[in-house]
Amino acid sequence: MAFKPSLRRHHKEVSTELNLNPMLDMMTVLIPLLLANAQFARIGEIELNLPPAASGVAQGAAALPKEEQRTLDLVVSITDQGIYISSALSAPEASPNRKPTITIRAGGDYDYQALSQQLYEIKKKAGNNFADPESIVIQAEPKIRYQILVSAMDAARSIRLGEKTVSLFPNVSLSAGVI
Amino acid sequence: MPEAKLTLTSMLDTFTVLLIFLLQMYSTEGQLISPSKYLTLPKSNVEKPAEVGLDLIVSKNIILVNHAKVVAMDDVFANRPEVVENGIITPLKERLLYFSAQAKKMEVDYGVKFSGKVVIQGDLDLPYAELVKVMRTCGLSEYPNMRLVVYRQSD
């Protein structure tokens, strides 16, 4: 009786190829979709926390400063002449013709670096002697553009000293007292 | 005729990398706020990424809440008495109160917490006076948590 060799050994290697068509189809649909929706500009937000107006009376009474707590009351006023800074450390002069702390540049733009620098000096001088070491109020004339306000907020939030960034007054409030 | 064959491997590689990159960008940034095309946002060096909230757009021409027109900016600029009352934009206040009432109903029905958060997208040329009007209106219409949307730019 003749030996019958195993059939398996004589299987021919079948060269198979992956069918990539469905995957390609999916990719060509997905990639344009994602690309069209993608945002390449990074969006951020500036936090402004104000007390709710409805409970303003009750909260106002509770938030009254105690005798011994001195507040810095740092106010930055943006006008078309320049930027005024006033605080408990440097009371504003009474004269109406007072020069701005930082005068506007010739081209009409503001010197935010000088603003940061001035605020840094105030921060150093104030130390821990005040109850509101991180608060600042920014007010502006009605005509001041939004971008200027945002840039002033940036300048008030932190200052870049060499390699590191030092936080200045991150609690920004807006005041509408000028209107 | 000899059989021609396209080599798709390299193209597939590129696609896979692109796909992963795009998907990853989605998951980190989120697709929560898309900047409106009617305005240019101001630039800032703030680090905080944007979050969700009621969408309030103050463009050059109109004010929109949740992408629906509320009032024309010309009326606000001119301080027309039927629109601006005591520094408060009346139509905007009505619309905001409508949304806050809805959100509070949601809070009761589904337990979605109402945070009073409004995300303001303002045009960079917007004068301070108009911004204050908008913000005062928000504050008096149960949306005291205001966020200003900006383009982040690292310097």
C-alpha cells in the first residue's frame, strides 16, 4: 500500500492583500470633515467674577472692610491721554490737570510694559500689608476700545521678568464709575 | 495588458497620522466655542482655555444670544430710550431672563446646575461704554459670571 503524503504540506501559499478600500473611504470622509471644523487659533477666556446684583445689599454689608483691614484700592484708569494709577500707597493729587502716570505714546498706543512695571513696584511696596493684595479695578473712558482694555488686563495680571512670569493682580474687576 | 497597481500604503500612513492628530486636537481643546465670523476677538496672553456658557456675541452690528439676533448695535450706540434704559439694554435683559428661566427649569427637571455663566465674545473695537452696558445687563439678568472670550497668543 502506497503511503499517501499529507495534503497539508502541499498547500500553496496564497498571497493575500488587505482590502484597504473601506478604510480609505472612511479616511477621505473623516479628514476633510475634521479639517473643516478644526480651530487652529487657540481661544481663551478672561474670568470676571462679580457678586450677583440681586443680593447686592446683603453682600455689600457683609463685605464691608473691618477697621484694622486696610485695603490697597488699586485703580487703573484708562483715558485717551494715558493711564492713571491710584492706590492707597499713592493718593491721587487733587489738581484736575494731573498728568497721567503713563502718558500715551506718540502713535496713539499705550505702554503696557510700563504699566506692568509700575504695578510691579506697587506690588513690591504693598507686600502683605493689605487685605486685597491681588485685586485691581480697571476703569476706562467710554470711547476706549475693547482691545486696549484686554491688553491692560493682561498687563495687570502678570509681568514677565526675564524667564519667569510673576503674578501681579489677577483679580480684575471693571468699574463703570466714569459713565 | 499588464495589471497596474497603486501603492496606497504611504498615503494611508499620512492619513492615519493626520486623523490621530486632528482627533487629539478635538479632545484636548473641545469644540465648545467657535468664534463668530461677524467680529474679531481681541488678543490676550491669558492661559485659561475657554469653557461653555451662554453664548453672547457683541459684534460690530448686532448683539446675539445663542446665535439669535437680539438687538442692533446702532440702537445701543444711540441710546434709544426704547432699547437702552438706565444703562441697561432692555431686549437683551428680556432674552437673558428667558434663558435663565429655562436653565432653572432644567435644573429642577434634570438636575443640570445653573451656574449663571455667560461667555461674552466682543469685537475688539467695541467701546468701553457699550461693553459696560452689556455687562451691567448680564449682571442684572441672573448671569453674573461673565467670561470674556479672547484669542490666546503666547509672547
